[in-house]
Amino acid sequence: MKAIREAIILMAGSGSRLRNAQNALPKPLTPVLGRPLISYTLDALANAGITKINIVVGYESGRLNIAVKEMAPPGVALSFVLNSQWQKQNGISLLAAAKSVAGSFLLTMSDHLFDNAIVNLLSASAEPGVLNLAIDRKIDSIFDLNDAMKVQTHGDHVVAMGKDLQKYDAIDTGLFICPIEIFAYLERAKKNEDCSLADSVRLMAADKKVRAIDIGDAWWQDIDTVEMLRHAEKQMAEGSNRQRLAK
């Protein structure tokens, strides 16, 4: 597959569960071991060869635009896309960036931390023409399993996805390499002019167009609550992979 050079980061939501406990600081700017949460993602994408990052903003967009611009890694162009309907689900945020990418792109969230190795693995292993999803089969290691997006696979294909899924064998890490076709699936997934990313993934999975890439021993953590944040900081401080990520 041709090397991926573009990325989209979804950053439009209010992050209320963490923000309310962090003196109203926007979630992407929340300090993690002394650095803004979003800075880890920007650096990981730059290390993987991404040269253009499209950031979809909504809640407190002006404040975030100013702060995040100052974190741009060398050689990486940041482009900000406003989602005026940021109160809706994350599928609408992704659709807002439809005209900002020219081909396949890496997609992630602004509130996820992950070993750089996961981005490199996903980029190296992705197949063209399908949605490539980084999955974690270490289910027992998930900090808040109830809140996690569960995934059921058959071989290397995703066949089902959902937080309330009863039968599953992996967890969605929030890292994807997407074909342009995902935007058509998002339009198909709309109900009452709203949709989630998971809705489009389920439609693509039904067409056998979602491929699972196992992250193996690599680490990641989404940051939705103070408890998740503290757990992530502990993991980053104690583990050798976390130490590399934190530099």
C-alpha cells in the first residue's frame, strides 16, 4: 500500500466527563505527565511519516486552534476543520473533513494515548481498499472494559462492533487507516442527520471491508475520566514502552 501521509484527528467534542473534573480545561490540553494530551498524538503521527494532519474542532475551537498550532511537529502541516455541529456524534465530525483529504488517511481521536509502535504497525500492515482497524486482543488488560468499543473478528476481518456487544474477542483502539470510501458509508449510516463512526464501520464490516490488525503487546489508553488519566500516567511512568512514548 502507498505510504500514508495524511491524518485526521477528531477533536470536536466537549470531553465533559474529564473536563468537569479538570477546571474546564479542554480535554486535548489536559496535562499528562506534564505535557498536553494531544501533543503525544501529534508526535506519534509525525514519527510515522505523516506530513499533514487535519484536526476537526468544534467545542472551544478558537482556544484549541491557538494552543495546538504551537505544538505542530517540524515538517508537519496542521489544518483545522470546523464542525459547527459538534454536539452530534463523531461520524459528523469525520464527515466535516471529507474534502480535506485526497486519498487514504490515518484516523484517530484526540483523547487516545498509544505506543508509537502501533501507528508504525498499522501503517506498514494496512491493505488498500478496506478499512484497517488496530485492535487489542489483550482484553484482560483493558482498564474500563464496560466503556470500551468491543470488536468481534473472524480471522483478520471485523464482523461486529459495539460497546454493548456480548460476543467479542478484541477491543477497538481508535486507530484506523481509512479509504476515501468511508465517507460514502457515513452518509449511508445517517439517521436524522446524525451518525457515529461505529455506524459506518458496521456497514463496511457487513460488506467485508474492515480488516483487523492486532497490536500484540503494544499499549494504548483512551482518556475519558480522571481515573483513566491516572491509570495512563502510572502505566507510562512504569513501563519501558511508556517511557519512550513520554519523551
